[in-house]
Amino acid sequence: MQFRLSNGDTCECYWVDVDIGTSELGGANWAEKVRHAGEIARERFLKLRKRYDFLHEGRANFQPVREAEAKGEDLSAAMYFVWYVADESGQWQKGFELN
């Protein structure tokens, strides 16, 4: 989970993450596996919202986030959840971003 601030700073709460583990569809083609993994990641991200107060995490851990908020920046608009996945060859790719 990242705060991407208007001044160009990025503050990443690396401890807020989603791991889909081994929730893979056996026998499915690659596109189906990607779709399935995306659904699981989105579901688990939504559950994270109940576990973490994302705004509190940013304020408590990053001075630039506190400074941006003091200047009137909308921290909710600056929050992004970035999901990276490995492609068929095992190379990491950016999967999607939620804002």
C-alpha cells in the first residue's frame, strides 16, 4: 500500500500486503489463473481494510504524509494498493493498482 503524494514522494507501507498463497486453479489456462488470482487478491485487499486503518498507518509512520495532510492534501486520494504478479516465465510484473 502506497501513499503517492503530490510533491512526488512515495511512502510505502510494505507490511500491508496480500499474498494469495497457493489458491491456484488446477488445470486452468494462464488467463483463467490470472483472473482467479486477481479476484482473490481483491477480496483479500478488501478484508485488509477491516484490519488496518490505512490513513492511520500513513500518518503514524511517514513524516511526508503528515506534512501533506497539514497542507490540505487528500490522503485518501493519495493511497494506492499496487499488486505485482509473476508472469508465466516467473518474471515479476505489475498486475494492477487500486486507488
